[in-house]
Amino acid sequence: MSPYMLVLLFSISIPFVLSFYPPLKFYRKPRALAASIAAVLAVFGAWDVFAVWRGHWHFDPAGVFPMRVINLPLEEALFFVVIPFCCIFTWEAMKYLTQRMRR
């Protein structure tokens, strides 16, 4: 397991499990969640692909799997799915907790 993949798995583990907490209703708008993640993936993924292609940065082969998506390591492509998911989950959880505390 690559170190980068371990960080991604650690990052998503708690938000993913807690996203099924019924009162939170995290999946009440799955299309909005998918569209938000897709927008981040398209914009910042393209930026990453371009930067790697131009040689502005690279990924240490010892820290990532050899599998590539376009010219990005698998972990970097998954980053643009995992981190937006975690951010949106955090936002929704904070909204839920704020509403609950106001009652």
C-alpha cells in the first residue's frame, strides 16, 4: 500500500462511515454531491494534469502506485474525489450540529 493511498483511506474512513448516520441525511441530494465532486475533479484534475505534463511537479514513484489516470498517479486522481467528499461531509455535519444546538 502506498503512503499516499494510506493517507486517502485514513482521510475518508470516518466521514464515509458517519455519512450513513440517519439524522444527518447526507445522501439526500446525491446528484448535488456528484456534481460538486465532478466539478472539483474536472477543474483541479485538469490543472494537475497540465502541471505534471509541463514538469512543474512530479510524484515520487516510491510513494504512489504505478497505475496512472491520464498522467496522474491513481492516488492523485482519487484525491480529487476523497477530499471534496470529506469537505462536503464536514460542511453538512456542521450544519446539522449547528441546527441541533439551536433547538
